Amino acid sequence: MADYDIVIRNGLLFDGTGAEPLCADLAVRDGRIARIGSIEEKGEWELDAGGCIVTPGFIDVHTHYDGQAIWSERMTPSSAHGVTTAVMGNCGVGFAPCRADDRPMLIAAMEGVEDIPEVVMTEGLTWTWESFPEYLQAVAERRHDIDLCSYVPHSALRVYAMGERGARREPATAEDRARMAALVGEAVRAGAFGFATSNFAFHRRIDGALIPSFDAAEAELLDIARAVADAGGGVFQMVLHLDQADASDARRSIEMLGRISRLAGVVVTFTLSQDNAHPARWRDILEWMAEQVAAGAELRAQIFPRPVGIIMGHQLSLNPFSDCPTYKALPADMEERMARLRDPAVRARLLDEMPDAPVLPIHQLSRSYDRMFPMSDPPDYEPPLASSVAARAVARGVSPEAVAYDLMLADGGRGLLFIAAANYADGDLRPVLEMMKDPNVILGLGDGGAHYGLICDSSYPTFVLTHLARDRPGERLDLPMAVRALSDAPARLMGLADRGRLAPGLRADINVIDHAGLALDVPRVAFDLPAGGRRLDQAATGFRCTLVGGRPIVIDDEPTGLLPGQLVRSGAAWRDATARTEM
């Protein structure tokens, strides 16, 4: 009889703390790491990790698998890139708590904010819940490949507590705030990891209306944060509007988050990027955040480690011509559409036609030609500005519309364009590398389960390990710190004391990676959502094995079919306040 369930031999172990790696074996028993060192005993299953790195499973603290967790067993693309725990419910949009009459409004919010087609949600959501604890139970009863945690989403909460007044964004009364606080306390006691909200003007319902949480008063946010703390603690997540013309507005927002953290006693995390229009403001924001931390607040800026942007194409949600009247009239069938687009008369008309006014603000990005690039294979997420659509147009002496048109017709009309909308003001990722050095910054924003026709950002762990920590010319990320940024740092933010590191007794969430051969594929369009809905998917090569709770969900880049993932509920068992404050 074998001594251990699994023994991983001869690997180069990165323990997640940022320490230098160790050549050692690792044994797993009963879903936990049993031993690290030179192991002579046998395993029921053994893996020779010679030439590979062994890391903790990765944790993405910003996803939107709220719907996918109901209709699917696999949380792809995340689980194809070493992610073993994902946190959903971000940005204040979600599906609980929710009365039956309010389901269309929550679907409209998720469709507008997160680009999930209404038909996908209508067919895929079972709606076997009303309260948030009932939603958690619905997630818990479904088998998954990875572990899932969830926040309470503010927009759903507000509508449930206030009805139509909440949807119309009316100010909450003291009674409304007490009702929301009680619901949040109930949710946290049932296992929610905290609360998420958004004050970002780009976040709108599909009809263009602002989502219910937009511009909620500080008193409302503070009462909810106190309820999180009173119920046992947790995280307060927020998306802020930090790119206003007046920097003082951004500073006031950071100061507000500092007050919420200090007065309620919660850790607050917010989204940060380099705004292309205000390329130096991120440094100011980090300084303002440091001031709040020095005054006793627990603030963590959450960044994305490559350009924040969108992918466009004829099969996707957006392209430079999708708001043009002529394009809107094209056939839905792909072959018929391509035939029309190859017609010189249609081409001439579209190149000359102005788009209609967009309903959603994100459509304004569709003609950002100076930060628009062809999506190459393999993908280049740090392309030179000289390769932009605008630069190509100048070189050819044609309009940027003509260049974009021709690029999208490549590969049978499946050519993709990538817009670097943020984190790319100077045409490189040096600001991202600098942000990552800040002790109050963590990685996240994979957005898995959302933006199905616009982005495929949940592949970022593979990008960090390949481009930032291996291939990038010039300055690169130290590999031990890259692993820490993907594992231990987000675990500590969320209070997940049982994972994020390689140490005896901790959960056996583990990646074995051929780092030298690790590669990121180009995004592809798949039609595997409910109702045949399409989404962008992205694979990787080089993941020898991914373990979740000691069971392999990926072997040699292919899913095994095993589904050991669990709903992770918050509570004392998952908390390590000391670890969290030592980030």
C-alpha cells in the first residue's frame, strides 16, 4: 500500500512567500500537503517534475463566475492557467439576493456591465434561490473544477432592499441602510467573503442606465462595511471612477475608502490602472493610498499585469464598424456577412460611414486607433506603438479604418484587434512593473466568466510567468515574487489561511509547470455557453499538472474530468488576520 496519495518528485519548489526556490519532493495525503523534502516513500500516483517548477495554486480575486458557476462545471479559462481558487461577485453585480420580479433587471445589469448575453443567462440560470445564502447553497451543490468564493453584490442587494427606488439610485434612508446591513450580515455569516460595489461610470445596464450602486452615499457604504465586520470580517471591494479630469475627485475617493476601512475595520481593495489620458496619476493614487495606510487603513490597490483593453472582431461584441448603420444591417450568418464585407461597395460605404451614438460607454473605445493592434499568434501584449493601426495607416497612406477593415478580414474574417485602453500610455509595461513593487498592490482582474465577447483576461497568470518573468526584454519580474503575486498575496488579502503557499498541512492546491516551455495561445472564439452563446477562450501549453485539493484537474494541459472544487465559505477557519496585515 502506498504511503501517500501523490508524490511530486525532483521539482523546483517556489513556496509562494517570495523565498528562493528549493529542489525537493512533495507528498500529498488526504487533500493536504503532507511533507516536503527528500521522500523515499511511494505515492499512489507519482509525477516526475524534473525540469519543472512547482508552485501553489493561483488565486484570482476578481472574477464574475456568478453565472458560469451555475451552468457549468469548469471555470475556464481560469482553470487552464493554474487558477485553483476564484472570487466572484465583484463590481457589485450578481444574481442574489433577488426576487423573481427583479431577475430581468439584474440580467440587464450583468449584460451591460459584464457583456454576458441575455439569452445565455435566461437559459443558464436556474434561479433556485432568492436570498444570498440560498445562492451560495446552489453553487455548493454543483460540482466544479476549482474552488469558488463570493462577495455580496451591491446592485442586487440595493434592489432587494429598496425595490424600484434602489434601481433608480435614490438615496437610501436609515431604514434602507439597516435593511441592507442586516442582509449583508446574514450573507457573511453564511459564507460570503465580504461585499462588492461599483462607482464606475462605464458600468451600465444594457439599456445604458447606470447600475443601482452608482454614486451610493458614503453613509450607505459605511453601514454595509460595518455589517461585514460585525458578522466576522471580510473584504470590501470597489471599482472607483479615478480618471476624472480633476485629480482632487480621485483623491477624495481614496480618502473615503480610507475612512471606511478605519471606521468599519475591514480591508478595502479597489481597481487601479494607468489611465492613458492621465498617465502619471497612478503614482499619485499610490501615494494617497500610502497616506491612508499610514493612518491605520487597510487598503489594497488591485491591478491587472498587462494592458487593460478589449478584443474586437466580426464574431465578437464590438469592432470599429459595429455601430455603423450599414454594418448593423449585415446578415447574422458569418459566411454571408463575410461575403458582404468583401464586396468593394460595402467596404467603401463602411469606410466612409460614421457610427451611431453608442448606448454603452465602452463602445467609445472601438476607434482608438493609436492603441489598436492586430492580435498576433502567439499574442503580443506589449506591442510597439509603431505597429498600431494608426501607425500602419500613416505608413500606407490610408485611413486607419481601412487598415482595421483589412486586418479583421484575415483568417476568413476571424482576424482580431486588440485595444490597449489602459496601462499602456507610453507603449510599454514599465508602469505595471513599478506598480507591482508597491507593498499595497495585488494582482487580479482576470474577469473570468464575464466580458465573453470582449476580453480574455483570465489568462494573466500564464502571461506573468512567461512575458513578465521570462521573456520580456530589459526589466523583468523576479520569478519567486511573480509566484507570490499569483498565490500567497491574494490568499492573504482574502484571509485564505489554508492555501497560497507550499507548506505541510496546507491545502494541496498545486501547479507543476514546464516554465521553459510555457506558452500562451491566441484567444479563440468558442460557442459553448447556454443557448449556443459565444465566448473568447484561451489555452496554454506547459501546465504539466494542476491539483485542486490533491486531485489533478489538468494533466499536460488537458482537463482530466475530475471536479474536486468546492464553495469556500468565509469564517474563522479561513482567516489569518496576522498574515493579511503582513502583506
